Amino acid sequence: MIDEEVIQKMMKSALLRLLGLVALIAVSQPGSAQLRIEISRGVSGAVPVAVVPFAYDGRGQPPLDVANLISDDLLRSGRFAPMGRDDMISRPTTAQDVNFTDWRLLKTDYVVIGRVVEDGLDRYLLQFQVFDVFRGSQVLGYQFKATAGNMRAVGHRAADLIFEKLTGIPGAFSTRVAYVSVVRDQEDLYRLIVADADGANPVVIAESGKPIMSPAWSPDGRRIAYVSFEQNRSAVYVQELATGSRKQVSASPGINGAPSFSPDGRWLALTLSSVDGNLDVHVLNPATGQKRRLTRNPAIDTEPAWSIDGKHIYFTSDRSGGPQIYRIPVEGSSSAQRITFEGRYNARPRISPDGKTLAVVHNDRGNYRIAVIDLDRKTTQVLSDGRQDESPSFAPNGSMLIYATGSGGRGVLAAVSTDGRVKQSIGAAAGDVREPAWSPYPAD
Amino acid sequence: MSRKFQILLATAVFVLAACSKGGTKPDGSEGAEGDAAAGGDYSSQSGLETGTVGQGTEYVEAGMEPGDEALIAETVIYFDFDTARIRTEYSEVLAAHARRLGVKSGLSVRLEGHADERGSREYNIGLGESRAQAVRQALMLQGVSATQITTVSYGEERPAVSGSTEEAWERNRRVEIIYSE
């Protein structure tokens, strides 16, 4: 028997939790800047998969339709064709209930089932299993602890594992994307936003009436460096995502731009200018202020990106006339070596997670497009088809590149698989979105 | 051709153009070769003695030239695609700005360099800076003190005109000259 006091307490606590949730949504929803991701080109022969609605064993409603989340993740990858729920003849939630003959008739290759079990106050277990329909056997089974608050993240994690099991490529659904949103009204409003890779949970981490640009993740995914003109001149800031605390790390006279964290997270490469406006790449230790100039050329040297081993820096330079990519060792005094030769415009290098390819902005017959350059074979492959595509950023599994493009006179984002087969269009309801930066895998 | 050389060449062309024009007024007539006293010397006119009013001539501040006010009203310098070379048509405008800064040493200018939206953003910050520096060098070669000039580059971040047309791009490749006391 429960006395009235306990019931009152429970209701009060539930109400407080609800209020807290409402407050969280109010601060974290930049509304119009939320991204919507759609597949504009999928792989022909995408793998048919059925993600059956998960069972729920607990009070009230489950905190989230996890099966739907997993199904959407797999769909957006372009490599899977999830079955609609109305087409499912049965909705098994346990292994014994899976009738492989039925699923074979429905021509699906894999079936995902699962359940959410309430395991205490705001404690849940998420269990799921993946079956190979033709072999008639389980290929994957997992269980996670979760709370109502992190159920989305756990669902994305499950989708990561399913994706990896079925494609051999680690999933990147549980990563995040930072981007800049600009709304031009009577006054311009620039916002730096961090959202889940599916566009959900957008959070404004910086806001200014003056330009914000060039967001870059630290390798542990806990900090973001960016450029802000909030003091009417450029300065580089590093911000902790968990606490929101921020440090101005570079505000030299002239240009402070293009920050990029070293693979060990201890150094920032960035662009600084001399008094006569010559831009050069420098490395800076943001903790100590120690600073070293790396390039010494009267041309524009900018947009540094570290090699995977942290020993070299790739950068854009117009020392030969137009912008091309060069590479310079971080230690020692060796001169820069030119990397790109195909086309008259190659800029803003980003190295793939396996270190084998370079994504660049490439002038393709008058159009600025995203291209990947194979560093061994020296071949250039154009992946995008817009007129002004820019700011390519690799997913941490190397399978996709997110970039900025234009659509209907507005800045939008898009993503393309590095083999060019899958394309996503990523739109926001209002204003321009630009400069996407895909996060590394979260540090556990 | 390196950017630095381009700037030097552009500056040289600009200075030559400015010299050859001398004190030519916008209407093409020969001016006072920079001698403001001659242009503003009203005491030699006979109007006061005879009781009729003479034609008069434009009065300008010492160090300035007739027509400078109109030239100084022009505060945006436009550039061709992917270059920081100052077009010769701006030589008189910049010479007038230089004279004003020479006369009023308490004045300073902020040169804001911009690029059109094409290409990568941080590279365009570099391009906007090169343009601001080209204007800075031109002013300094006309005798303006470095301490009177600051530069900033916004790259493609603050377009004057939105849109992806040739017209919009032309209006956005620019250096804005902004005065402050």
C-alpha cells in the first residue's frame, strides 16, 4: 500500500523532471536551424532489412521508439532499404517468434528485433538481436544500459554496431556535427551549433552579430576551436562543450584563422598574418602560448590540416599563382612540397581517417566542387556536383564527407559517400547553414 | 606571379597614374598643381572694388585639392576576380583620401577587405587581406602614416549584396574605407 505522501512526492518529482525537460528543449532548440537529412541518391541494391518495433516491458510508454531511430539511421546511410512497418506480416520481439520462412517471402536479408526493459527509476535495458534470414541464425546480439535522457545516443550506438556487422565499416550514427548558421534579418545573426549526426538535439554553443567561422573539433570530441569576429577583428577561441567555458587562444594583430587541432590534441595549427598582411601557417600550444611559424613565403599560406601521424601539415598556398595544396614537416626546416597538380584551384585540405586521401575544394570546369585525391596514385575524383561546394569534412569512419553547398539561393549542407555512390541533402528551415565539421568518435 | 609582387606592381601602376594626373580636376581642366593657395586666392579679384561680384573659385583646405570632397565620398574600392590589383580608375580617389589623412593626422581609417563567395572561406580571408593591404600600401606611398591605418579581412563572410550572380560578385569584391576620429 502506498500512502498519499509518497504519491505526492512521486508526482512532484515527475513534474520537476518534466519542467526540466521543457527548459532543456527551450534552450537547446534553435528551431529554424535544425537540420533535416534526406537521401538524394542511394546505392542500387541497398540491403533490405526489417527493424521490427521493439517490445517494451515497463510502466507507461517507452521513452523512445528505438526501432524507428535505428531504421532511420540505416535508411539515411543509403546502404540499407528498411522495410515499412505495414509490410511486416509479424512483429516478433523474441528469437523464438522469428519465422524465417515469412521473412524470406518478404525478401528481406536481415531482421532486427529488440526490447526496452524498465530496470528502476530512470533506468532501462536496451536489448537487440540481428538475424540473417537466409542462414536462419543470429549474427549479432547486444545489451545496453540506458536512461530516458541518453536513449537516443544508445539507439544510435546500436545502429553503429548493426551497420558495422553488416557492412564491415564502423557506423558513425552516434557522432555529431558542428556547423555555422547565419540568419540575415535587420541584423545578422551568426550561430555555432552542435547537433547529433542525424540533425537532432541542436545546441547553440556560440552566437554573435559578427561572423563566426572555421569550427574544428579536438580529437577527443570535447572541445571546439573556432574563429569569431565579435571584437570587430578575428580571434581564435577554444570552447569546452560540457561546461561551455571558453578561452581566447589567439588574438594577434591581423588575421587569426583556420584553427586545426593536432592528433594528440595539444597543439593548434592556425593562420596568422604579419604587419604587411602576409599569411603564414603557425603552430600554437594553447595551454602555454608557445608559438612557432611554420611557413615562410610571401604568398597566402592558410587552411592547415594535420597528417594522421601529426608529423606533417597540409595547407593551401597560392605561391605558384592560384591556390594549391602543399605539405610541410612540423619539425625541422624542410621546405614545403607541392601535393596537387590537377586543375587550377585546389584548397582547404582535409585528410581521411586512414590517411590515404585528401578532400579538397577543387575547381571543376568553373564550378567549385568537393574532390578526393588519392595520395599514392595522385588521382583526383570529383564527388559533388554543385556550383559552389566547400568545407568538406570526413566522417570519422571515412565513409562519408559532409560539405556546404547552395540550393535555391541558400546555403545548405550535403553529404556524399567517399565512393560517390550515396548522396544526402541536408537542409535547415531558415537562413544559411555552412562549414560543417564532423566530430570524431566520442571518447568513452 | 606571387601575391606580393602583384601588390607591388599594382601599387606602382597606381602611383604612376596618380602622378601623371597631377592636379587634373574631374572635369579635365588643369588645376593648381596642388597649390591650394592659388585656387583659393580671392583677394586678387576685382569684384569688391567695382561693386560687381566675380565668379569666385572653389575654396579648399590647405593640402587638399578642388574636387577632393567628391572623391572622398567614394569609400569603396572594387576589385577584379581573384586579384588584389587596384584598378587605375581609383588613383584619384585614393590620392584624395591620402591627402585628407595627411591634412588631418588625428584621423584614422579602417580598411575592410572582402571577397566574393566563390572558393574556400579561409583562403578568401587571405584574398580580402591582400586587397586591404594593397589599399594600405597605396595610401602609405602617398605619405599616410602606418599608424593611421588598420586592416581587417572578412573574406566572403559579409557580402554587400546577396546572390550568386556576376553583378553580386562584382559588388562584393571590395575594400571599404571607414574613417574614425
